[in-house]
Amino acid sequence: MNRYGIIFSVSIFGESHGHALGVVIDGCPAGIPFAAADLENDLARRRSGALGTTPRKESDIPLIESGVFNGFTTGAPIIIRFQNIDTRSHDYAQFRDIPRPGHADFTAEKKFGGYEDYRGGGHFSGRITTGFVAAGVLAKKIIAPATINAELIEAGGMDNIQEAVKKAMDAGDSIGGIIRCTISNVPVGWGEPFFNSVESCISHLVFAVPATKGIEFGSGFQAARMKGSEHNDSFISADGKTRTNNAGGINGGISNGNDIVFRVAVKPTSSISARQETFNFKTNTVAPLLVEGRHDTCIAIRIPVVIEAAAAIALADLALVNQDVSRIKK
């Protein structure tokens, strides 16, 4: 499934080396100021260029095909498309017989019977997150004045991210990282327990981001080592503010007015230049594999803005659902 959302609905399309990719957004309210220029800052954060990112260069110029007129959303479906320009598809032919460890090469071939576009990882590539980011920019407008900030706080088990990246590059290897996301100014009451709790919806989209391996809210797994007297967040004011925030801004699946805080574990990039051994399905033997092409040493460097987008999309949908319920009650 490539669609998410009850009211604010997002569908992604395209492949890493296909002609184009992008996103279709439905259920966006009319009258929101929106233009291609609004996307530039977040798209720039997702692009490669920093140490440890892929040499592949895509301009990612957004083409808004529908749903925006005279600088405002119309209420109709919004289509945003990006062309793929800098592709080198020949690098991936060998992976039909020798699927890359850690990638979706093997599972995609089995699920789709060999009809999947395998070039650059196809529809399973991190390239697809370009559409996520575009939808996230619009979602951030919907949830304002709530703000979202995600940052990479650790890579390869080190606080010094540049040093960690350099070590991995020298070794021809890759590293993962931890991203912390903080969402401020969220009103009390967003979230639809049980199955559309705030944690459920954010986690659903965060795990749709390639390379995500874990998520924790507030004190997270540390809560298992705490006593109730340590974990409980005592109220200190009538607006619901608490002295601590071990709950991560969520109680009973509903936003409680404090900052929503969560952390995401990102795995090391699967494509590495170091020699590996894996199974050759053509010869039915274990064989050496050398992955060529252009890849990120640490994909986590480019993911914070994607995590922001995932959280924004989830909250935009919950905000619109909440408003709809409030209108019915009146």
C-alpha cells in the first residue's frame, strides 16, 4: 500500500531510476498559501552534498501539477512531481542474481515475481522520500503554530558525527544513527485511541521511511528500568504542563500539551564498498559481492527532515480528524 491518511491523505509514486516520482495529497483544506518555493528549504536538507552522502546529484525541482491556483490550495488533490536526472542504472544489473544483503532486492523479487523495477532499489529506495518531504511541508502549514525539529544526535555510536563518518568512509563501510525529534506547541486533545493514537500514527509513517529500525517516545525503553515515582510526570499548571516529560507529550494516545519527543534508530546503509559474501541464486553458491555505484556512508545524515515530514503528515491528519469531530459535537 502506498497511501496513508483518513482525511489528509498522502500517496507516493515512482521509482529511484524511473522517469519521475512524487506525491499525491488529497483532503488538504482550501486556502492554504502554497508554492514551489515553499519546498526549497526542506528539499535542500534532504539532498546529498554533505560528507558521507551519495555523490548522486538531483535538482529536485518540484512541479506542482494540480490542486494549487493563484498561490493557494484549492481543496482538490495536489500532485507534486520530481524528475530523475542523475541515474546510472547499469550499476544494478548484477543484483538480479546476487541480491544485496540488507536490501529489498530478494524480498521484492519474490513478492512481485521479478517484475519490480530493481534499478537503484526501485520503489524501495530512499529516493522515494522526496515525496514525503514535499507533503510534509504542506502538513507543517496545517498544524501551525505547532513546530517540528529533528536532528541527528549520534552516528556510528559517536556524538562526533563527522569523525564517525570519516572512519566509516576510510573503512569502506557504513554507519547508522539516532535522530531526535521534538514537536512543540501541540494542543491538548489530538489522537484517536486506540488504533490511531498519536504514537501509532507517527510510528506508522516513521517506519515507512527506509532504514528505520526503531522508535521510542519520551523516556522510551528506559521507562522499563524506572519506578512509577520516577516516571510519572507531575502537573505544574492548569494548562497541563508537567515537571518532567517521560511520557513524551502523550497520555492515553492523546497529546497532553507538552512537547512530543521521540527518537528514531536508523540502520547503516546496506550498500557498502567493502567486500561481502552472499548467495548467488544463479550458481546456487555462496559468492563474493562487491557493490559499486554511489551510496551514502551514513543515510541518517539526510533523514531528519524526512522524520519531520512523517510526523507532520501524521499530526495534520489527526488535527483534521479532531476538528471534524469537534464540528459534529457542536
